[in-house]
Amino acid sequence: MAIERLPHLEDRRDLRDAVQALCGKFRLEYWEECDREHRFPDEFRRDFAAGGFSGVIIPEEYGGGGGTIGDMVAVLEEVAAGGGALNAASTAHIPQLCVPSLLKFGSEEQRKEHLPKIAAGDLFVTFGVTEPDAGTDTTKISTRATRKGDNWVINGTKVWNTGALQGDKIMLLARTSTPEAGQRKGEGLTLFLTDLRADNIDIRAIPKIGRNAVASCEVFFRDHEISGADVVGEVGQGFYHLLHSLNGERLYIAAEVLGMGRWSIENAARYADERVVFGRQIGMNQSVQHPLARGYLNLLAAGLVLSRAVEEYEAKGGAAAGTLANASKYLASEAAFQAADDAMQVFGGYSYAREYHIGRFWTETRIQRIAPINNQMILNYISERSLGLPRSY
């Protein structure tokens, strides 16, 4: 059986079909093995790049496809819906996170050096912002970069650095000065794009309950000296450069978790149609039907909000899309986790059997309500920016 396509899926259908064709080469068992063995999906990453998808939003002059953020949103949704869930989606999108900042604030030399390699899949860049004592409150980070002639020396720790075990470079946010009286608290933070492989950098994987094919790591910098040419943008303005890419990341996450919700509903509906208990399909029971119908409607609504957010982003720029980008991430992650949880209930005891893959989607949709920004902080944003209420934190 096939369920009715969600309305937003008619957009960029040829691109979506191409991604689905690629993902169809990687069976559910492949993703199960990668997750169980904590093995990075190099084969998928290679084929994803070979298909031209790694360079979708990179301008043609730098070796990319010259597409828009809406193209990448469509790509990532289909990647996540293809059975690979967050393991596949993270493999695809992590190197993309540095692209907006490089395009907007990087030097021409940096763009020419790095963007063609990212587009070709030859450069894996991770994102180094979060620290043990500074999560959402980014301005409190303590990793420092100290001048040494024309160079900088980095000391500090980053945590939840996704993909660091595979990473070639890291886009790193570090404090280079302390804000003076009257300055904004984000002043004095600087973005660097630098090598991740060095004797004075230690990387340790964090044991996790899910998305185990793509490691999340602690990264320790000890007197790590880097070139002044590694600075991205203006010294001391890295926090504000970073903000340029955050709404785009919200859209990526919304698309990915929406894809995982779709997979959950589709597979639960198929199982409900086939599973026979007490001489009848369990899908004949309203107690099974109604949660799945509700999940379908929630995903439909989230998909339409995401489409509108993409339109706003492309028409007016990332800074103008704050409400809709945050709404997309919130609505999609809440809808997808509920869909995955309802799918667990439909599969019953078999949901705990790894061969059915439902548990993997359940675990990986859950984290999207927490990261990269938790949904309570999104509600804070809406309370303050959309409702005009006093700031609560």
C-alpha cells in the first residue's frame, strides 16, 4: 500500500526523486549495521558526493550546483526518509554548516580553497561551538585563541562535535578578547576554519544511545597554533557571523526530522494493514488508525510551514526568517517524534526488535527535540519575538 503524498513533496519533485534513487541503493540493513557497529557510512558519503548533492548550495564558480537552501532542504528530507534516518542526514549535512559563513564572510582565498573540496566530498568540516559549560548560551564559551605574532594559539574544549572522528577541518568559535563596558556580550568571539588533525588535538567519542554511525565527540585543544589566514571574517565578530547560518540550520533539521516522521507513519500504516490479530487486520481498529491519521496531519502541517519558511528565507534572507525557521524546527520535531512513538505502539513488542528499525527512528527523532537547540528555547524565542513578552532568561 502507498499513502497519499504530503502536499509539500510536490515541490522540487525531480530533485527528490534523484535523492530517493540514491538512497534506495542503501538498504535498511546497511544502516542497521553501521549503527550497531559504530561504523561511519563512508560508502553513502562517497555516493552522495558523486551524485552532486554535497555541492547543491555551493555556487557554480566554486564547483557546486548553484542551488538554493530550498534545494538542500529537499535533499536532506529525502535522505532522512530513505531509511538512514539521522545517521544518513548527519553524514550529508554536517559539512554544509560552514558553507553560509564561508560564502558571506570568508575571504576569496578561503572560498576557492575549501568550497570545491566540500562540493566534491573531499573535505569534511565539523562545527565547533558547544562546550561543557556553554551550550545554548554561546557567549559563555571559554575556549580561547591568543595571538602569537601573525598566528593564534588555541586552548580549550569543545563537546558534541559531530563527525570529529572523520573531520578534516573544524569551524571553531573561540574567544579572542573580553567585551568591554558597553559592548555586546557576543563581542570578542572569532570564527576560525582550521585543521582538526594535529598532535595537540585529542578527540574522544561520547558513548550515546543513538545515531551511533556518526560519532559525537569531545575535542581538546592544547596550545594548538594556527595561521592568521584561518580567521573567517572579522576578528571579534565571529558570534554574529555565526548567527547568519543558524536559521538555515533550523530548516535543515526540520526537513530531516520531517523525513523521519514520514518514514515512521508510512511503515506503521503498512504494518497495520498487513498484521492480523484475532482474525482481522489491526489497521481496522480506530485505536490504531487515529494516532496514525493524527500523525499524518501533523506532518502535513509541519511540511507546509517548512515550505513557507524556505520561501521567506530565499526571498528576504536568513535573518528575516527567524519565526518561521524556528516554527519549522519545533513543529516538525514534535510531530515526527509523536509519529515515531505511535509507530512503536503499532508494532508492539516487535518495535524493540532491531530488525524492524522502528526503535532506531524513535531514538533519532527524540534527539531532534533537544538539538541543536531545544524546543523550550524555541518557545522562549516565540514568546519574546512574536508575542512581545519579557525575556525569561
